[in-house]
Amino acid sequence: MWHWLLDFLLIVCFFFFMIDKLTLLWVRRCYDLFYSITYRTGGYLIFVDIDNFKKFNDQYGHKTGDKILRKIGKAVLAESRFRGFRYGGDELIVLLPWGNKDKAIRLAHRIRERVERENANLGVTVTCVVVKKAEQIQCLIKDAKKGKNTVIAG
């Protein structure tokens, strides 16, 4: 009789463990799972790196840094339709398993522009790197660290 309640509670618990509480994006475990499932579809990834986040965090404090991460997470969530993941500290990923390069680049520009617009008073910007495969990310992270407030297509 109460099995439906237990099922519901299990689903709710599962959901809360899969969402990053700070950014409201999927956690990296989910990214690993979804990427392995959609690897063969030939889509694109958008790697979002917050420019100078460590320096910003040190200057304004971790509480303000958390607020910035939350705002950027919400921007990624809104623009990507729930396809955003928190990859690491200040690194986010948008998974587009069935998209093409032009759509990925346009989405990256929308994310970058929205973050810049919503955080203009603090001067927070992001660099977005559009890649075909996850293996390319490590090569292009160096480019993302060099460029500021830009979109790089690999």
C-alpha cells in the first residue's frame, strides 16, 4: 500500500544527489554517464570557464564567489535547457549530443553574453570553448585560460 511513497522518496533522493546544490546543474557523475551514453551521436560540448575566478574569489571572498557560481549556473541552466553540468570548481559543461557546430557556437555566445549582462556590476565574464569530443577539452583549456570573455571553436 505504501510502496508508491517509498518509490517517490527514492526518486526524490536520487534527484537531489545528482544536482549540484550551488549551481543547480547536474553533477560530474551525471556528465560522465550521459556523455558515455551519447558519445556516438557526434554532438558537441561547450566548456564554460569563469575568467579569473580564483583571483575574484580571493579578492571578494568565497561567499561572493558562491553567489557568482550560482548566478552563472542559473544562466547556463536557462540557456541550455537542463543540459548543463558542473565539471569542476569553476568549470561547467553543456552537452549537446544531437547539435551541430553552428548551434553550439550560437549557444556559447548566448551563455557568454547573458553572464556578462547579468554580472556587469562585478565585471565577471566567461570563456566558452566549443569542441566535438571531450578528449579535445584538455587541449583547449589552455586556450580558454588565455582568452577572456570570448568563444573559442575547436
